[in-house]
Amino acid sequence: MLNTVLNHLLHVRSEKGAGYLALLEPDKLSGAPLIDMAVCCEANGVDALLIGSSLMLTVDLDEAVSQVKAHVDIPIILFPGALHHISRHADAILFLSLISGRNPQYLIGEQVHAAPIIQAYDLEPIATGYILIGSDSITSAEFMSNTRPIPRDKSTIAVAHALAAEYLGMHMVYLDAGSGARPSVPETMVEFVSDNVSIPIIVGGGIRSPQIAREKVQAGADFVVTGTILEEQASPALIREFADAIHKKPG
């Protein structure tokens, strides 16, 4: 299987300094609003779409991904919270292992059950070390995974986990404060992880302004994810502001 989506992301990082990923949750957007959001994201500088959620109530994920796929050309990457969050219509899937926790279900259990489905659907797996970072409240990801996040002031612990992901051969590390989190992953942690690993770093959760997104890039993030803010106050202008802030190369 060719790593076409991964190569696309790496090319984006090389050409633009960092990449912008928009997270769309089918529970919160469906039908025409979901399609409109996806099209708006593509038109205003988003490099790839993430579709998924920690807890997904909809039973129409496959249809939602199919509809989005028919209207955009940028990659659609699944961001699964569980085994059944898989669609044959996506281009790739973040093959997540929740390495910040010690719950075997999310370290390897779900992955073993999902692997044959991913193969059958011919989805491109992007192996990703998923690291939850503590916020000011319990996030959906923390609750649903029954794991404890890494404390916000323990950058050395985050680095050790990120290095383990790299040494295990994973393609990326995802530092996530969680959907709707306040505050976001600290820049000091992003910088420390960036200084110690060579694989790309995705940062998401609690990024509510282009300035915060830019600060993550300046600290070393290779990809920045926004989700909740687009659900609350999405506009073409805001999406473009995020894209411009993320794509501007440091220096």
C-alpha cells in the first residue's frame, strides 16, 4: 500500500511550513451543513479533513464520508474513537494507539480488531502515537478511554512517550488536549517534544484563535487541528485566517 496521504501531508509541511487539519464531527454536522463546511474548508486553505469523534452517536458515518468525498479533493482522514468508526470511503485513517494511557483496549485491542477491516477497505493507515494532555476538565477522550492524560507541566513525560512512538516505528505523534478543551497543549511541551523527536507532531484541542494556532507552529507543531471553534463560529474568513497563521513559515 502506497503512503499517498502521508506523503501529501509531508509535502504540505515541506512547502508551507506546517499543515492545517480541520476536524469535522458527524454528530454535530450532517447532511448539507457537513458538506458545506467541508467545501468551505477546502476553499480556504485547509490541507486535509479529519472526520471522527471520541464518541459517535450517528450510524451514518459511511454515508457522511461518502458525501464529503464527492464534494472535495483534499484528503479525508478518519480520526476514530472506536473500532466501528471506520468508513470505506475515506482516503486514510489515523491508526491511533493511545500511548499516554495504560488501557490495553486502546493501546492494541481496538487496533487488532480494526486492522483486517482497514486492509479489506484498502484504507491507508497512518500509524500515530496518540498522547492526551491534561486540561482543566475531563474531556470526552479521557472519559471514554478510561485513561489519565499527561499533566500539562510534565513535558519530560510527554517527550518519553513521543520517543517511544518514534522508536516503535510510528509515523506521527498527536498531542491532544481534547475536543473543546481549555486551555490548549502548552507551547513549552510542544517545543520540548519537537526538539527531541524527528517524526511529525500534530497538535489539537483548545485551539480557538489563529494566534494560538500560530504559537503552536512557532513552538514546533507540524500540523495543527481545529474543531470546536469551527462548529461554533465558522466562516470562510476565520478558516482562511487559521490557514494563513499556520502556513506562514517560522522565521
